[in-house]
Amino acid sequence: MASTMFSLAFATPSASFSLQHNLKSKLKLGTSSQRAFSGKDFVKAKSNGRTAMTVAVNVSQFEGITMAPPDPILGVSEAFKADTNELKLNLGVGAYRTEDLQPYVLNVVKKAENLMLERGENKEVATIQGLSGTGSLRIAAALIERYFPGSKVLISSPTWGNHKNIFNDARVPWSEYQYYDPRTVGLDFAGMIDDIKAAPEGSFILLHGCAHNPTGIDPTPEQWEKIADLIQEKNHIPFFDVAYQGFASGSLDQDASSVRLFAARGMELLVAQSYSKNLGLYGERIGAINVLCSSADAATRVKSQLKRLARPMYSNPPIHGARIVANVIGIPELFSEWKKEMEMMAGRIKSVRQKLYDSLSVKDKSGKDWSFILKQIGMFSFTGLSKAQSESITNKWHVYMTKDGRISLAGLSSAKCEYLADAIIDTYYNAS
Amino acid sequence: MAIRAAISDRCSKLSSSSLGARSLSSWWGNVEPAPKDPILGVTEAFLADPSPDKVNVGVGAYRDNSGKPVVLECVREAERRIAGSFNMEYLPMGGSVKMIEESLKLAYGENSDLIKNKRIAAIQALSGTGACRIFADFQKRFCPDSQIYIPVPTWSNHHNIWRDAHVPQKTYHYYHPESKGLDFAAMMDDIKNAPKGSFFLLHACAHNPTGVDPTEEQWREISHQFKVMGHFAFFDMAYQGFASGNPEKDAMAIRIFLEDGHPIGCAQSYAKNMGLYGQRVGCLSIVCEDEKQAVAVKSQLQQLARPMYSNPPVHGALVVSTILGDPNLKNQWLGEVKGMADRIIGMRTALRENLEKLGSPLSWEHITNQIGMFCYSGMTPEQVDRLTKEYHIYMTRNGRISMAGVTTGNVSYLANAIHEVTKSA
């Protein structure tokens, strides 16, 4: 069976065609890089280029290449940087800022920089270091593509923008499950259950472990139990993206409860972790991909294949961030200090949520219920502003946010809450 | 069809097991252990060996004359300057601008017009592997019908990279086993016989694993033939500075192609020449027609990086830009890289002399003719296995010796062992 899977993974032409076909139609929804996939335009350009080549040598092979669109999230920061207005506010990328809106290097990280420690490992878990959350997701996607060709990943609607790119580039088909309910600015639980139920048996269900990005809306513990029941019933595989452990409630353990709930039931699952936010190690690209298997033997084999997928991508992962993490977690005093700093960061975010909510409630005379801001959790809040309104708030108020209406509370200081409340109210009621 | 059968088979196994206890059946029953990586697997085996005589001439990581890993002084100084002074925010998707600028100067020349005219699309990459991979993905996306011509032999990971990028591979002749040198005639034939406009992977200097490089005249002929055929040259430059000890000299092949007007691609790595192995820092560059095209190409390279790792790691890039951006540190680096190259050249001489003194019936000229970190010894896999089993000497089974692992302390032991397994050949 293994060899059959293998030869199917290195696909027959018809299998790969249908995957490519899927990819092409998915790409139509998103970016203009669809043009990039068309071989025909290129061939035309290339044949012109080749004729010209005998005369002038400087004609490029890449004639037909168009400009990629700005990244919907990272592009926001670029636009913010270019803005000269002194009132400008960056609520785009989810990177933690202090009250003074400065980046924060944790004290514990500063202490940890030059040592290295070994950690004990649970033998049933296959773990390799990944390039933060993105890289860990990508390796997992590559594993799915290789060993479950044709299996689908279900992702929430909405989800972090890069999830789709990751599965597209890994050639893994995906579809969405309902998640956000704009009427309640909360979870569409019934819709989520329906879609997970309707998915073909053995699908991968991508779940945000805590602090859902971009909505900030997490299932309750009871809802998690029902989701786990359904996933077991349908023989789906849970695939957790854990980018904010510690950042949701302030407690590392509390924020791991969804993953632990599933693991306690004896389910095999995948977990992608990131230390970008909770240890502030954004630029070091440090995370991990974990596959919890039913046996140590399976874990050994899976780990070997994870490494084999990483080898042609980057050979081995960057060492610096890993050393820091190993020290912070491995040295008890540093670990305690980290937990305190984590509580502090999560605490600051909770307090700006409260302050923003208070300002909105006071300033908005219409009686609209803004309490969803308090119910949402983690770095982000889904404001309910439309795409047009998100653009308008940038143009008029110099408030930078992503077009899906998401604001990053991490980029908000309590000093700026009133300004933001004014901007949101004005935009919500006056901008179309 | 077999997939569905496999899934439902697995599903029925799982549904029959009880909830609450971890099922003995697994989703991952069909996952076989991956074959050991031929290069990295050697070090793993070496580490597991308890013999006090063991020698590791497997992986191409530089060692000093005591067999210890080296962190360059200029790197330590750069790290001192960096520690605590920067935050760890995300780099832009394309990586560190400063590091890229310095990298382009190294590869293309300080006064390169291509740099002045902003015709080079470049991103920071995850060392050489990452640079090759992003290029391979880029090639697949924008020239979907193209193939890549890869020399025989080459670094084994090249095959993995282009395979995982779904780019079909062809090979071209390179190594001539009889002379343990370059099979230039066959190589030129392959270049002429490839369809016009083919993509070729070239090692810029210090070919891995053979250590055999074309001469300057041969490079000029290759470049000329590439012009005639309209081929695309992609240079993997992992050893700039490490081959001759002089980075400018080691960039000769690239400079010849640039003089001839080729719009090349280039993967650069700082793993060896700055000893930054674990930091994963390198650069991918592609020469374009003009600034506008370079901007477009760069944006597409970033588009490929985003779903792989979002942005590249900051630490190594800071080290590189600190060193290359400071004239004193840069000079210090140049001295240190020359020192490493000189030590290796010295060990080549010593190994050859030792073998000749032992009265080996074979010719060992190739040890000093070849250049860079590796020596393609000409030994067979069986002979290599004997070296490992009987003498605890670890190298890859293609007979590649990493000269960086040879020291004055182990060179005669190594020579003796090689002599013993080859004398009756």
C-alpha cells in the first residue's frame, strides 16, 4: 500500500492535471497571479525572445512576468510607512506593540540568547522545527500532499490570508467551513458543524487553537467538545494552527486546552506552532510542526518524512531562534519569567479592548452593542467594517487595517483608543 | 481509486476502535521511514560511533586543524555588536535590504552596471538550498514547460529541490572518471544538443562533490555556446572565497557570463564562507532586462516565499550585513576566509604526499588539481564502506572526501586507510 501511495503522490499526469485545474479555478478568486500560471502567454513571449536572441543577447526569459499584488497583510505596513500624517495608526500586521507603540523584546529572551538546552520529547509525537507558523503549516501541507493525495483541507471562513496561499502552493485542495456570523459578529456554530459534517470522510480540518485570526472569535469549551465528536465520527484529522498560545487568555495552559481536549481523546492530530508572537521572535522564524501519532513507531517514520520534505526547501532550520526558545522553556526561572511577560502582554491587550469598548459605548449614541469587542479574544478584533469602510478609515483617519475589517489590538495604545473610537464610529455610520 | 480504498480501509479500522484509548491503527500506517540523507546521514552515523580513531570527512562543514567547528572572529565581533541592539521584528518578505546589497556586490562586482541600473531582482534566501528552491519554484511557475539540466554528479540535494518543485530534470556530462577531471568535450556536446533556451545549473566554483572546475578558457567557451543556444545559466555559488581564497577570483565564471551579456540567475550561500551554517542565510538573484522587470520579478519571488516561510530569518542577515558593511570587518573576513582556504589547500598537498610516500600504485594528482572543500577520490562505494567499517572513517559513498575534515592530526591515518583499501585496486 505504501508503494501505491508513493506512486500516486508522484502523480500520474491525469491526477496532476485535475489538481492543477482545481488550483487554477481557486486562483481566480484570489490574486492576479492567475496570469502567472498561464504557460501560453509565456511561450509567445519566449518565441519572440528567442528570435531576438540571435541579434541581441540581453532578452530575458521572463518577459511575461507581471507584478505580484501587494500582500493583503504585509502590504498594509508598507502603506503605513509611506504615510506622512502624524495621526497615523498601524492596526495592520499582528505584531505586539507596547503602550508607546514600540516593538517589545521580552526580558526573558534577552537573557536567553547564548545558551542551549535539550528538552525531553513525548515519543508519540513527531516534531520538527519549522520556519515559524508559516513554515510549519507548509511542511504539514507537503506531508498531506504526499501521503493523502486528493484529501482536502477545510479552512475557516474567514481565516488568515496566507493559509490559502500555503495550501495552493503545496497543491493541496481546500474548501471553507462557515465560521464568522456577521449578524452576531460571533461564531456561526451551526454552519461550522454542517460544513464539517458534509466534508468527505478523512478530510483535514484546520482549526485555530486559540485567538482565531482574523476574527478573535473562539469556540466555547462545550463547542470544542461537539467539534471533536463530529471530527471523530467523520474520521477527519484535526489540524491545529497555534500561533497565539498565551496571547489569548494570558495563560499558556489555558490556551492549549482545545488541543489537549482532542489529544486526550486519543485522536491523531497535527499541530503547527509559532513563537513569533508569544516570544516576540517574529523575525527569527521559529516554530514547530507536530504530528501526534498513535505509536512511537509511526512517529519515527513520520518525523523522517517531515525532515525529507524540509531538506529540498531549506535543508535545516535557522538555529538562532531555536536556541532562544530552548533556553526560555528549558530553564525554570526563565520559563516563569516568560509566563509573567506573557500575562503582561495579554493583559495590555485586554485592557485596550476594554478601553476601546468603553470609548465606543460612550461616544456612540445610537445604542449599538459593541460588546463583541470584549467577547473576542487575542490580538485581533473583527470590527464588522466592510472593505470599503476599511479603505475609508485609512484614507480619512490614517488608521491602517486589513480590508476584512480586522484590527490588531496589539497595535493600539490606550492613549489612542479615543481617536480610534471616533474613527470607527464615523466610518461605520457615514462611510458606505 | 486506490486512494479512496486506502482511506476507507483506514477509516473502518479507526471506527472500530474505542474512543478514549489511543487507537493502535494509525493514519500514518503507510508512511515508510525516509531513506537516510546520503550526506547528513553520514554525520549521524559518525556521531553514533564510539571509536576514538573516528574521522569525519563526510559533510562539508569546515573544521580547524583540531577538528573543531570554527566561528570566525569577524562573526563573533558582529554578534557582539548586534546583541541587544535590534528588535526581532519581521524582515520584509524579500529580506534584509542591506544584506542583499552587499551580496550583490560580492557576486556581480562592486562597480557592476547591473547593480547601478537596478536590473537585478534579489531576495534574501534560506542559504543556498532556499535560494535554489525559490528559483526552481519560480522557474516552474513562469516557464512551466521547462526542464533543468543538472551536472553529473552534483550535490544530491539539487535533485530533491527541482523534483519537489516539479521541474523535470535532465543531466549533462561533467565529471570524467578516468582522468578525475572535467569531461569538457562531452559537456559541450550536451550543451549543443540540448533544445535551445534550456535551463542549466552550473556550479560557479569549487564544484560539489568533485572539486573539478572548468578553466577560464573553458568557461569562456561554455559562455559562448550558451549564447549561441540561448540557454539560461543558473549559478549555484556556495563557496565564493572558499575555492581560491579570493572571492573575486572565485566569481570569475559569473563575471565571464555577465561580460557576455547573459541574464543569469544566482544562488549565494554564507554557510561556508562565513561559517554561518545554522543561520541559513543566502541570496537569490536574477538578472532582468530593466528595473521595471526586476521589480516585477522580485515581487513574484516574494510571492513564492510567503507561503513557504513568510519572511526570512533576521539574525544571520544582520551578521552578514554588519560584516560586509564595515570595511574593517570585511577585511578581517577576507583574511579569515583565505585562512580557511589555505588550510584546505595545505591538507590537499599533505594527503597526496602521504599517499605517494606510502607507495600507492595509483595516481593521486587529482587531490591537488581539484579545488574547494571536496575531493572526489575515485574510491568505490565498497571501498568507502571498508573505510567506515574497518577504520571508522566517514564519508559519502560516492567517494567524496570533505577536505575540511582533514587535519595534520589525522591526515596520515586517513592516507594509510585509503592506501589499504585501494592498493589492490
